[in-house]
Amino acid sequence: MSGNAMTLEGAIYLCEAGDVPNGEGKRVMIDGFNPIGVFNLEGELHAIDDTCTHGDASLCDGEVDLDFGMVACPFHQGCFDLRTGEAVTSPCVLPVKVHPITIVDGKVYLKGQ
């Protein structure tokens, strides 16, 4: 078995790493999961639940702050830390789920959960 096959055991393909421009997010829909947002912070990719915990908005439609590693909800501008999922500004108080990912050969995968 190759090294990649062992790395990818139980992993789910999300998108191509190159499909997520710096400072932006890409919404991914997978059966059995809430929508997932894959975000690019200066070449470092992060995946979180894409729906704001305060309102029913796609965080991928919000503005990414590269300096602080946050995304602002497009409805009320509450911010979430893209690394931890923590709600960092009001009106958001509940965190979003962070999803562990791996990147193999330029492809982003949700690690087996």
C-alpha cells in the first residue's frame, strides 16, 4: 500500500487546493455533513462548518481578514477564527465546528472521522 493510500484511509475529497484563492473560502456540500467552508489563509487551508451559528448565512460569502485569520458573517459581521472556530466578535457567541483536513497531491481531504 502506498503512503498516500494510508494517509487517505477514511478521508473524503473536498476540493482542489488551487480552487481556494488566498483570502477566500469555498463552500463544499457533502452528503451527511453540514456545508463545509474551506478557507485559504496565506496558503494555509482551514475547514469549518460554513453556516454561521448566529444566522443562516454562508461564511464563504463573508469577508476574510488575513491579518487576524477570521471570517466575518455577511449578515451581521460577527467573526469566527478560521483556525479554532471560535466566535470572536458579537453578535456571534457559539463556535463553528472545525474539520481536520489533509492535502495530498494538491487535493484537500476531510480526514476520516
